[in-house]
Amino acid sequence: MFQLNTFLVACLLFQLGSNHFRLASSQKSQSKPAMEAHGVVPDVIDVAPAATITIKYDSSATVEGGNELTPTQVQNEPVNIEWPVEEGAHYTLCMTDPDAPSRETPTFREWHHWLVVNIPGNEIKKGEVLSQYVGSGPPQGTGLHRYVFLAYKQLGPLTCDEPRLTNRSGKNRGMFSIRKFAEKYNLGQPIAGNLYQAKWDDYVPKLYEQLGDD
């Protein structure tokens, strides 16, 4: 009986380990191909991250490696956002649009939508917000824009001199570079990422009105 129980426990542990390996492999396989296929490399970053950021909105929309969502669906800050973390580590999270005002003529590349530093694990609410979340607002007739999420592991707590931006103004959002920001604070390459695409819908004028209120 003892040998049978030992055998069953060993089988269970093996199965759990196999499931964990498949999950980890799945997380690692989703982000990199999507980033490369959609030109995030080299438009935004030099090397695609291996891990995936899982992102869900209150509209039930989820970000899935370049899927198309609407500005209406993503108007509010995500209700759930996670990536693989190390115990005790702090992270930086950025959401940025390299296609401003359009992918064909990205003269304002990048227009960043969200920037949070000093995040313990992936507890966004406990991080330091440099730029409050602003949803997608692609101009009418400019086609699909890429909205890229990137997570960086920090070497330690950051002291940032960037201006703190609210979600009531679009000032100082454009001509941003997450690549340069990462270089400035020695963040290295992103450890996780994801992206969706969106084009104009009838929520966008409401967002512009919000951003025009300083």
C-alpha cells in the first residue's frame, strides 16, 4: 500500500509539473512572435520579451497578441494585469502607441498612454504613477494603431524626474521613447509584453474632450 501511495503521489507531482511547464511555455511563446510580427521590434524595442503580460478590461476585452479592440472597450484602466515576477522585485510598466498620428506618418512617435514605476511584483495600484492611464484615441481615418504594453524589471527603486501627467491633458505625451526611458534608468530589455490594435470609433471624440480639459 505504501508503495502504491508513493507511486500515486509521484504521478500527481509529475502531472502538476507538466502542467506548470506547459503554462510557462505558453506564456513565453505568445508575446515574442506577436511583437515581431507586428513590427514592435524595431519600432519600439530592440528585443522582443519572452514572457506575456495578461491584460483584461472591465468591458471583458482581453489583450491577445495584436488582436483588434475598440477605443470603447479600452477606455478605462485594465482591471487585471499580470506578468511573471520575482519575489521582492520592482517593475516598470508602460503602454505606448508608436503610430501617432498614423502608422504611415508616425511624426509623434511614441504617444505614451500609461507609465508606472516602482511596482512591487505586479501590484499596479501600489506603484508610482508617472502618467495616468489614457485609453486609445486614434484619429479618424488613420487606420489601426498598435498599443504596446511592456514590463521591465528594475535594479532597485527609481527616483524619476519626469513630470507627473494626469488623464485630463494630452500634454507631454507625444515624442516619448520607452527605449530611451529604459536606457535612462538602466532597465535593460523588457521582460514581458503584449499588444492590441485599435482604430477610431465614436468614443474617441469624448476622449479628446477629456484631454482638452487641463
